[in-house]
Amino acid sequence: MKRVLFDLTLLLITGALFYFKDYEGLSAPIQLMILKAALVSAGVLHAHIVRKIIFPKVNWNGTMTPSVYAAISFYTIIPLCYAFGG
């Protein structure tokens, strides 16, 4: 839970901005920054959930095994895809 607390908080704040229509009052560059941060946070949460399902036990302190490389690629590629909007 400690790993995803920041991302959950950011998504909740962004959701509140959208819900209460405060998002529309911000300037366009700030809106873009908030949207990109929310997308990356959603991607990190998605990557974390997928990694926990597919590779439940990854030894981060041991030798570099294929499951460690796969987990690293999840945490890299999925947020990047969210950030690019697809």
C-alpha cells in the first residue's frame, strides 16, 4: 500500500478537480500537467496490479531473474503508454 499511496492520492485529487468543475478554471498548461500526472499515476497503479497478479513474488534484492526484468518492464512500459494516451 505504501508504494501506491501517492498515486491513489493524486488520482483522488484529480478526480475531485474534475467532479467539482475546478479543472476548467485553470490555465491550459496547468491542465495538461495535471492530466499527464493523473495518466501516469493511473498507469503506475495498473502496472502494480498487473505485476502483483502475474508475478506475485519477485525478489528485488536477489539475482536478476527474468521475472525481475519483466516486472521492471511493466513499471516502465505501462505508465509510458498511459502518458502517451494509448
